[in-house]
Amino acid sequence: MANTTAKLLLTAALIATAACSKKKPAELPPPPPQETTAPEPAPEGQTGEVGTTVLPGSRADFVQQAGSDTVHFATDSHDVDAEAQAILAKQAEWLQRYPNVAVTVEGHADERGTREYNLALGERRANAAKDFLVNNGVAASRISVISYGKERPVAIGSDEAAWAQNRRAVTVVPIGG
Amino acid sequence: MRWAAAFLGAVIAFAAPVHAQIEVDVVGGISAPMPIAIPVMPTPAQAGTPAGDTGSLGARVAEVITNDLRNSGLFRPLAESALRPVTFPQVTAPDFAGWGTTGAQALVQGFVQANGDGTLTVGCYLYDVFARSELTRQGFVVRPADWRRAAHKCSDTVYTRLSGEGPYFDSQIVYVSETGPKQHRTKRLAIMDQDGANHRFITNGQSIVLTPRFAPNQQTLVFMSFENDRPRVYVYDVGSGRKRLVVDQPNMTFAPRFSPDGRYIVFSMAVNGNTDIYRVPASGGGATRLTSSPGIDTAASYSPDGSKIVFESDRSGGQQLYVMNADGSNQQRISFGGGRYATPVWSPRGDLIAFTRIGGGFAVGIMSPDGSGEKILTNGWQDEGPSWSPNGRVIMFFRTAQGSGKADLWSVDLTGVNERRVPTPLDGSDPAWGPLRP
């Protein structure tokens, strides 16, 4: 009985992750439960809802395995700090596992900059993330970059917490990729 | 567009030059706005036109002039209730005694007449009430649909005669109309008259569009679009709706501006995290690289004689303003105040550079091209992206609100006192003031 409950919760989490992954730009999904093994296929013959699962090589799988598709930056900076390096290293691992997946790194800036400078700053950040991935074994030809400047924030506040979330580079695996 | 502006030859003779009994001070900012009367313009004969009958047009023309002059900050138009009715014969023979009791120093009279060929003539007369003298007169012949342009031309006539500054009311704005949630704003290019009238959208909002600018001929725009997820600068023909890439290559291009003669476009291109400034013939062709510092060089703006370019660069660590020759040589930093400096725009008069200063907040300011005489004009949560009026005496910019992220358009004159919101149907950003219309 306890086992069934755990399974149900896990399925719910996976559905939530899958729904989340359809948003663009992707937001941080809830961290996957680490101690649980991959879900078993539903027993044959059972009826009810069609569940979803994370397919290997998919965007949801990338986010789950790398821990995050997003790295953050300090104000007016494109330095890849230790926390960002750890995430990008996992992203690079995943990308090496799925060599046919091409990604786009989106660079973003917070609202506290002028529009054109922020476009350039976002491009710098996207390239900083790309360079790290390339230095960790991902072919440069698999990574395109785009800057959105301050045009597409994820956090809507006008405070330091929101700005910190918006100064980011997001590695986007194509849907169905 | 069919447009003819002319002195009304036989009907209206050139006004003899008169010593200015009255004048207004554009940059001093100390004198109070001049009281001015702008009564309804009569018509010699009531006649219907596609824009309404000539009688109602006389009232609407006076209203447009009233708003123009009030918005300039230099004039205080009399309230409608203080105005006196004007008959057609009085247009050239004002009731100075009557107007003298209203407190108005200046008087703008005129008429609206339907012509046999389907055009309208708008007569525009400026009088000094106390000296009881005519200061200037001018007549404008327009299609009925362009009646507002005749009104703006009359405003320009009055403004120019009394301030000694160049005209600017008969001009257009191209800007980015915004709507939708902060995370996903829908942005559309739009063009409108300087006073917000005749608003029309240019793009449909499917792609993010940014930073439009008019070419000197007003028929061509440059702007940045995220079409096909490829952020690039496009050259757009307003008449045909056709557009093309400014340069076709794999990197992001942005921050486009025309040269004053319209022959070149300067823009920025980001390559592997490094942004430099380039120049390309407006008719197409290969790009010439003008800067090569390891940093972000962007927001280039030509001096009105085309010999120099002011731009921003973070080569010193933060955004600062630099001036270089138009070929990229002799790059010199000109901003040394506190904070960072961005989005420099050279005044069409050449005497000033407007910019965004980023200190505690974002403010719009001006300085001389050598960096001296800095003056901050605005104070909002985030004021950004100045653009000059054609006469170099008014600046339009956009102000973004804290929290909501909603932006709208504002204008401010060089005193910094006369700050006004520019009406737009939705939110607005990235305004660019076009040249004076011919």
C-alpha cells in the first residue's frame, strides 16, 4: 500500500515536470526524487488515465538529469561562477550522451539596463555558457545562441530577487528533441 | 502625398518684417509661458469636405494649434471661455482692443477655406496684441485629410516667430507599442503624429520588434526584429511594406541608426560575446567595421554633419560615452560623471548630446559634445532612450514603471521643467522622432 502511494506521487511529479517543460523559457521544475528508481511501466490490462513519462533525450530528461537548464549571473557580469559551472558540467555530460541533440542557449538580462546594452549583455552570457559547454566536450556546431536582452524576464518583480532570476542563460533542448 | 505650402500670393501679402515686440525663451526656463489667444478660425464660406465642413475644421485647427503651443511649455493658451468669436473680415483686421482685455500677449487667427480643386487653404496670422501689429502670416494648401498638418504648420509658424527656434510640430514619431504580461510583452511598430494623432500600426506583433528609426526621407525605417528567432536589423520601406536584412550573416545585429544624409546605416553586431559598431550603405552592400575594442560598443549616433559618431562602450568597465570620427578613428571618452552613461543621441542642431544616465535610477540628460555642461532633465524609476525633436529643443523618451514594467512615452524640453506624457493607445517604448515634414 505504501509502495503504491509512492508510485502515485512519483507519477504526479512526472506529469508536473512534463507540463512544466512545455513552457518556454523553461522554469525550474521541482527537483526529481533522487532515491527513487525510474518508474516501472504500468501493469498491462489496467485502465484509467494515460500517464506521461520522461523520455530519454527529451527536454524534460535534460532538465532532470542536469539539475537545471538555467544558470545565473551577477549584475552586469557574464562570469560563469562555481554554481553555474556545476550545472553546465552536468548539461555537457547529458549533451555528450545525446550527440544528436542540438541546443539553443538563450541569454537574458534583468530590466535594470538599457535595451541595446542588454541585448549585447545577453549575447555575452549566452556565449559564456556556450563556451563552457564547448570546453566540456560539446561540439560548438551543436549550440546556437540567441539574446533576448531584457525582453523576456521569468520573474516579474522589480527587486534584487527578481533581477537575480532574470540574469540568466537557458539551455533549450528542442521539444521532441 | 500631395502637399503645397505657400504664401498666399495675391490674397495675402508677405508680412513686412517687424521688430519682435514679444518673444519667448526656449532654454532659459525662467520666464512664465506667454499668454496667447487662439480663437476658432472662421470660414469665408461654409462648405463640406471629406474631413468635415470648413466651419468645424476651423474649430479643430484652432484646437490642434492650442495643444501644440501648450505642450511646448512656452505658451499659455487662453481658456476657451476667454476666447472671442472672430468673423472672417476680422482675420486680417483683429479687434486688438477687445483682445487686449483678455490678457493675451499674442493672437493667432486664421481661416479655413474649401478650394474648387478639392483642397483646403488654411490661413495663419500671428499678431502682437499690445503693439497692435502683425508679426507674420502664412497660408497652407492641403488635401482635406491632411488638415492637421496645416494646423501643425501654423503652430510651427507661431513658435518659430516667437521663439527664434526651428519648427518641430509637423513631424512624426515611430515607436514600439506594447501590451501584455511583463514576461511576454507583445511589441508592434507604430507611427503617429508628434501629438499622438493619426496612429497606425506597422507590424502585427508576432515577433518582438525594437528600436525603430526614421530615415531622413521618412519613407524608410530601420528596426530590429526577432523574426524567425533571428534577432536582426531590417530596412523597411513604409510605402511598399517590403523589408530586407541590413546585412545577411549569422550574428545578431541591432541598434541601427541612419546617417544624417540617409546614405549609411550604423549598427552593432555581436560576435561570440563581443559587440562592435559597423557601417553599411543604406542601399545595401558590405559592412565596414568601425570599432574593435574587446567589449560592448553600441548605440552609435551620427553628428548632424555626418563627420562624427557618438556611441557607448563598456571598455573602461562600465558603459560610458565616446566620440569618434565617422571612419572609426580617434575614439575619445567624453563622459566622466558618476554612474554609467548609455544611449547617446546627437542633437540635430549639433550642440548637445542626449543620453541615459544610470546611477541610482535611470535618468535622461544632456551634455555638450565635448562632455561638458552635463544636465539631468528627468527623474523617473527608469527613464531611457532619448530622441530629439527636429529642432533639437525637445526630447522624447520612455519611462518604465517599477513593478509592472509598463512603459510609456514622455517628452521634456531643455529646461527639464516641461515634462509631458505623450498619448498612445497602448503602452509605448523606444520612441524615435522623425524629421520635419516638407
